[in-house]
Amino acid sequence: MDLDDIPVADVMTQGVVSCASDMPLSDIATRMEASRIHCVVVQPSGSREEGRAWGVVSDLDLVGAISMPEISAGAIAATPTVTVSTQDSVGRAASLMSEYQTTHLLVLDAGGYPSGVVSTLDVARALSRSPTDVG
């Protein structure tokens, strides 16, 4: 199977959970646990560009900052956010993950707004499918 033949839209998780850049990590952890997700999209506090992404905080970022629970999302968010579009291939997403050493990419819609997330698990799922299962 060729991951370049599978669009990100076929494997991504639809929708995003976001937070303000000044949200404390303990609140982010609570949000992740309640939503059963592995990353949140960070938006600048008081942003005039509502819905635009500024960074991403993953569960691994939380683990790395466990000794600093008072620190904010903006202080540990991965920036700039690595993004793909729904039309990009899973192969491209996997290449970007490897290049930027990240486990999550933000998927942007045609207007440049976050519409979902693609993770390393999504890539693994695509790899495990047979050609007749895709699409």
C-alpha cells in the first residue's frame, strides 16, 4: 500500500479541542482526559483571529512539563504548528511528522482553520489497512 494514495481526510480525527495560551497545564490535562484526546490546539489569548491555531500541546508535552504544573500552554506549545490539508496524502503527513519530530499534525480546512488532527496512530492505522479497505 502506498500512503501517498491515501488522503489525510480518510484517516484524520475530525474536530479539535482548543485552549487559550494562558491555560494552566493542569486544566489542559483535565480537558484531554475528559475528551479522551492526546493533544489540544493552543490559540493566543485574546486573539482577534478566532479559530486560528498558534501551537499544539500534546500529552507528551504535558509529561515533559510534569514538574511545572503552573506553567501555561503557551510556554510549552509546539510552535510553529505543523499543518497539512485534508487533501494532502498520509505519506506527506508521515514525512512531516518525521521531519519535525512530532506525533500530531493540525489539519486545516480550505480557509486555513483547524478542522481536525492526524496522529502517528492514524498513520499506523493507514499502514495496517489492505488496499481494499481504504476509502
